[in-house]
Amino acid sequence: MNFLKQVINLLDKYEQKLEFFDEADLANTTFHKLYDGVKSGKYSTDEEACGDIYQLEAPDARYRNLKSRLKKKLAGNLFFLRIEQPEHSEYLSTVHDIFHQVYILHTLGSLGASVAANEVAEQIFAKAQKFHLTNAAVDSLLTLRKRGAYHGQSKEYLRYSELLDYYIRVQSAEIKASSYIESINIIFTNTKSDSPGIIEQLEHAVSEVSNLSDEYKSHFLFLTHYRLSIYLSQLKKDSLLALQVCNTIDEFYHKYPHLVTTTRIGEIALDKTMAYFYLRRYREGVEYARPYLPIFREGGNTWFTFRETFCWLLIHGQCYTEAREVYEGTTTHISFDTGIAHRKETWQIFGLYLAFVEGAETPDMDKFMKDMEVYRADKSGAYVTVLALSILVLLRKGDYDSIITRDEYLKKYLTRYLRGEDHARGAAFFKLLRLLAKNDFSLDAVKKYGEKHIAVLYDASLPLDDYEVMPYERMWEYVVETLTGSAGTALRSIS
């Protein structure tokens, strides 16, 4: 069933007209019932499809034959996908064209049409060189070298032999680079990111692929080095390194614009936007990210991810009006409710903070926290940020008694979950809230006893906490503004 889902979605994405559906298929209601059921999402398993089409509990020979015929028809249509300019990049359309040509090359060669095969091989090699398509270069050079040998042309044979040897070395380097990034992916999947030795392994992989990239002119090697370097910067929490890596690949694509695809542009834009966020260069990040919003396919996972990162920047940069626009445009999209719970709860929390800074009525925060599904067990992440906001809401309402009753709650989070440098900012903010409750909400007393905690909030060398929707120093400023009677003015000035 997964094969049918992916191929049908791919054909639909590229608006491919189905070429191999003959009159017999059109007249076969079960054939189209299976196709339409998979395309619409009605069928997610073979059991569901078979039950609806044949009223059987388990797939039988008739269903398996029906499914096999549909798979063959769909696979045939893949050959005729229209991936052409200007809808698609020069690189993507060329890669797709070369896939076709390589198939034709092998077909001609296997059927003995050597003259035609040689002509196709020359076309393939010219494009493979320009677009750094190593496997296609090897395929074409094998044919061209053979031509030199069969015609007794020693110079031609030697020329193509040397080229083939080079591209085989490049191919070997690319395979080696692939093994590095695949092994890193396995490590990330099966171990914690802070497990001993992971950074060292990643540094070794970055160094090895860097050497290979310096030795061979290969887009794949350069891109792999970029991705490994981004992984390394994330593990080391070195956002300046991430920004430098992004700038380097930007320069590469400026030099080789024919290798650029929209997907690559989006990947780099997302990495660079995140780097700006963690460097606290919020306004600069907003200015950088804004032009990239339209390039993502609307409703896709990357579209949601980029808009989420952009909204983090906007809220931290106090661009609340634009954040509200992005929030509304995202949460009202037709695909929003079909997304994962993680995504929906993230945007719900954005909505809570935006309502707060706008001075609007916020929902029952206790109920919201109780209803949280994905993050209920994430005591150091989203749950903490909602808990912190709930106290600010109570403070705005003047409900000091309810804040005092939460002291034990705050104490539990401090001792159990907000430990270590990664949570230093959240811990400092919670300690200040506890000091407020213990000192009858006297700012003078808190400034006296909580000076070191306030200093932590303004220490730019400390990393942002996980899921810090609003900077904790801004939240503390709101506490001060509320208790000194200037909160109304502050809200009007930032909304």
C-alpha cells in the first residue's frame, strides 16, 4: 500500500496525466475504485481496500491481482513525469532528463544499436559534467571508452579511460561521504544527542568529507559537507558556525547557479533562519527570512516548519502584528488540522502568547495545561513555558493568592526538571517568581535577593531554553511593569 500511496501522490504533485490507463481500465470500476480510494486517503491499508471493494476481511487473489496491475500502470507513468522549466529548476529538469537518457542508453546498448547508444552517451556526458552527475558520467564513459576500443582508436580510448578512472574515484568518494552521513543519522536515531563521542565522530566525518570535497569537484560532496557541518553546529550549539556554513554554501550556489533547486534554497533558508534565532539576531533574521516564505509548497511539512521558525523570530523580535498575521495564515490553512499534534500544540501556544501581549482575554490556562497531549510529559519544554505564562496571566488579573498557591508547583519543577545550563534561564525566572510570592510581591526585595537570577536572564552567553516562546527577560520586564503600574503602557507600545 505504501508504494501506491507514494507513487499516486507523486503523480498528483506533478499533475501527471495517466498515460497507460486504457479503455478496459476505464470500464473496470474496481480498478478505479482502488486508485481513487488510495488517492483520496480513503484506504490506508490493504485490508481496508479489500474490504470495501470485495467485502472480504483479508486480501485474496483477486485483490492482489488488482493491486499488481495498478502498480504496473502507475510505474509506467513515472517515466513520463513532466519536470521541466520554468516550473522546475534547470538542475531538477536536467537530472530527470538524464535519468531518461541513461535508460535509453542501456536499452540501445543491450539491443545492439551501438551507433545510437554512442550518440546518447555523448549527450549524457556533456550534461553530467556540467551538473556534477557522477553516476551518469560513469555510465556514459563506459560506452564511449568501448567505442574507442572497438574502432581501434587508441587516443580516444586512453582519453575516456582517464576520464572514467577520475569519475570512478569521484563516485567512490561520494559513496564514502554517503556512508558518513548515513552512520550519523543512525547515531541520531538510536542514541541521545549528548551521548559521549557523538561530537567527536561528527567532527571526524566533517573533516573527512571536507578533504574529499577539496580533492574532487562534486556538488554532492559539497552538499554532504554542508549538512554534516550543520549537524555539528547544532550538537555543539554553535549558531555562529551554522551561519558561517550557510554563507559558504550560499557562495557556492552563487558560483554555480545551475545547481540550485527550490528544495536546496528552502533547506538553507531554514538552517540560516534558525541560526539567526539562536544568535538572538531576531530583527535581522526576520528581514532575511521574510522573502523565503513564498518558495515553500503551501501546506507541506517544510512550509509549516519554516513558518513556525519564522514565528519564533517574530515573537522574540516583538514583531507581534506580523506574528499574528503568520499565526492566522497558518492555523486557518486547510492542512493544519491534519497535521501532527506536536505542530498544532506549538501553534496553540503561540496563540496564547500573542493573545497575552495583545492584552486580549486568554483561555483557562490550567485547563489548557491539563489538556496538553504531546508535551504533558515534557516537563522542561513546552509545559514549562505555558506554566510561566499562566503565572503572568494571574499577575495581570491581580490574583496573587493563586500565584502563592503555585509555589510548591514551581519548587517541584526547579528541583526535578529545570537543572543544568540548558535550563538556566527558565530556572532563574521561576526562582524570581518564587521570591515574589515569598516577599509579598515586593520588587525591592526581589531585586535585593534575586540579583543573581536577574543577571542570568540578561546573560547573552547562555543559550535560550528549550521552547522559550518569549524571552524570559521580556517576561520578567512584564512582571516589573505590572507591579509598577506601567504594564498598560508597555502593552500598547509593543502590540
